[in-house]
Amino acid sequence: MILRNKQIANMWKNILIKGLPSYKVTNHTGSLTIYSNGQIYSYRLLIGEVIDGIHTLYNHTSKGGSYHSHTTSCHVGFFKPHSIKLVSYNV
């Protein structure tokens, strides 16, 4: 299934891990992927997951201390409003 980035972010916000059939959803370029287990990837980099019901986002941005690319930073931005825990890499 192919969706827009904001649609994928909304899907993650509403994800409940238990009892879901296995699925994978990507955006039109394949650069953003969400799995039914709650994991989100920007390209091949894990940027978010649901751990014990907590929507955890890894702040792979320049302000978060783990910049990878402009696109990945944008992907993280789509999910920030839906995350409960934001993990930054600043020392």
C-alpha cells in the first residue's frame, strides 16, 4: 500500500500492536516505511517504534544530535506530534 507521509504519520499515531495482521506501508518514493509492529524507517534508518505502547521517536535531526539527511529530518518532523517519547542524541 502506498500513502502520503502525513497519512503514514496518522497511521502510526493510531497503531495498536496486538492482534494486527502483518503489513508494510510506504510513501510514493519508498523512502518512508511503516510496519505493523510499529517500526518506522526513513530509508533504512529506524526513526520510530512503539515500545510497550509508548510511541517512541528517534530525533535524527540536526537539533536532535543525529542528523542524517534533509529528508530524514522531514520524516521525523511528520511524526513528532504523534510521539510520546522523543529520544535525542545531544551530549
